[in-house]
Amino acid sequence: MEINKRFSLSVREEMRRQIDEAGGNEVFFAGLIDSEGMVISVSACARGNADSVPVNFSEARTASVLIHNHPSGVLYPSDADLMVASDASEKAQGFYIINNSVSEVYVVMEPIKPTVTKKLDSDETAVYLSKSGPLAKISPYFEERPSQIELVKEIAHTFNDEAVGVFEAGTGVGKSFAYLVPSMLWALNNKERVVISTGTINLQQQLSEKDIPQAEKIIGKKVKSILVKGRQNYVCLRRLSEVGAERDLFSDETEIFDKIASWAKESKTGSKSDLSFLPPENLWQRINSEADACMGMRCKFREKCFVMKVRKEAADANILVVNHHMLFADIESRMNGAGYDDTAVLPPY
């Protein structure tokens, strides 16, 4: 049963043929797997003798799984096999050993199954905003907008095709829901992070506090969304403590400072926008978070750091709401060497 689950019938026949043509000696194969982990195609990349076979690393580079036979029928890996298997695991590749008749397999290393993209049905996505959809039922002033329906379909196609889409729509079309609904469905279906970037913090607030909660009601699913601002928008607890030790040096602002210090003890976000008043800029610049002043792991306030909390939340979010400055700072960081698989200014998206 194991061999039937691991290899398609046509692949088993092809490997037997290649092994026979090699006189029963060892043959090195590079295989590709489907979403279920079954090897659906192989290519014979190298041939050896009864005891060993060279690894064709050029062919192996694009393989899902590396396979070779042991003519002896003893399928346990040699030390050389284990070294190759270890190297393969670093590249998310599997490593199998088979017998000459391809009736048995020993799995040294499991391959990583390829990700299957769940595409959006553009018509079904558009129904959410149509006269027969959930928005019509929960909004007493609903009016179907053909241009909004057309826009949401185009955005769904853009996700499906991994394309670049540029759309322009006037006031009243309902742009926010037209991109929020497909973005949220795509993020949930494919477990991918989607970034929504705006020009202003005010629009960020509107999306986070009003539009996204309403869109959750429309699609009937909860989505983890995080509003991510530049670190200068958050109070730094270390700098706040240091300024507090010198509060008598700025007697004209001690009352305001005390209010901020009291707020920081209770605040869940530490964001300036959550203050009930606008602090003087010269005071805020002395206590806000700055990259150059950050002590990182050496900071005694790191467990309570508001910036670190947002970063942790962002790493687990479906939707990130940011502004253009932060988005382009992230892109610049990645282009300058940070790469595209790890966190730069933002987590990967």
C-alpha cells in the first residue's frame, strides 16, 4: 500500500524501465509530487554501479523528492545517503530509497507538499455585495452598484492571476468593500497575509474601526486585522521612564506628562492616536519610540513594549493596514538585502 500511495502507476513503470536499462545498477531519480504528496513524474538523472550512484545536483535543484534504488533490496540508508538526505531537507525536499522492482519504498525524509492556491470565484465573491447578498440584508439603505460589482470581480481576477491591477473609481462606488471582501477571502482561503496601504492615518483608522468589522459581517467570518503604524506613533516606556526621572526640568509640562504616564500604564496600544488629547510635539518626541534609540533585547521594558506587541500581532494577522510610507520603507529594506521571506519593516506578505 505504501508504494501505491507514494508513486503513481506510470512513475513506477518508468523507474522499473530505467533500472532495467541500467542493468539493475543504482539509478538516481528526481521526482515531482502533487498536492497529496504522490510522485507524479520522475527523470533519471544519473546511473551508477551496484553500490552507489552520483547525485546530479543540477537536476536535483528543482525536484520535490530525490530517489534512488538499492539493488541489494536492503533499503536502509548508508552514511552517504544520510548526508544527501540532510542536504535535501534544507531545501524542503524528500529522500526515498526503493528496491529494483519498485515494490517497496523506505522514506528517509518526507518532502514538503506544494501549496495549493484556492482561487476566488469572481461571481460568488461579487454576490456578497449584490442585491441578493448579505450586505443587502444587513444594510437598510442598500442599493446595488453595478460599478462596485464589476470592480470586485476584477480584483478577484487579479488575485487569481497573481497580476498587477490598477483601478480608478469615483466617490460613492464603494471601493473599500470592493477590495476588502476579496482581500479577506483570499487571506483566509490561502492563509496568506494581505497588506492594505493608505495615504493617511485617518483612513487607516476608518478601515480598522469601521470598514473591516462591517466587511467581517458581510462575509460571515472573523479576520485578524492589525493597524500598523510607524514606531514614532508609539510611546517608548524606557524613554518615558527616563524623562519621568527628570520631570522637574520641564515644570510647564509636568501635568501633561503625568497624564501620559498614567495613560501608558493602562493603554493597550500605546499609540498617540488613542490619547484623549494631542500632546505637545516637543514632549512627544522625547518619549516616543525611535529606531536609533531602541535597545532591543537589552531593554528592561521589552516584555511590555508596544512596538514589539504590534509586531507580534502583525506576524499572526490576515490583514495588515499600513500607510504608504511604511509600505515603501519595507520594500526598500527588502530590495537592499532583507529579502522577501522574512520580516523587514513588515512581516512577509
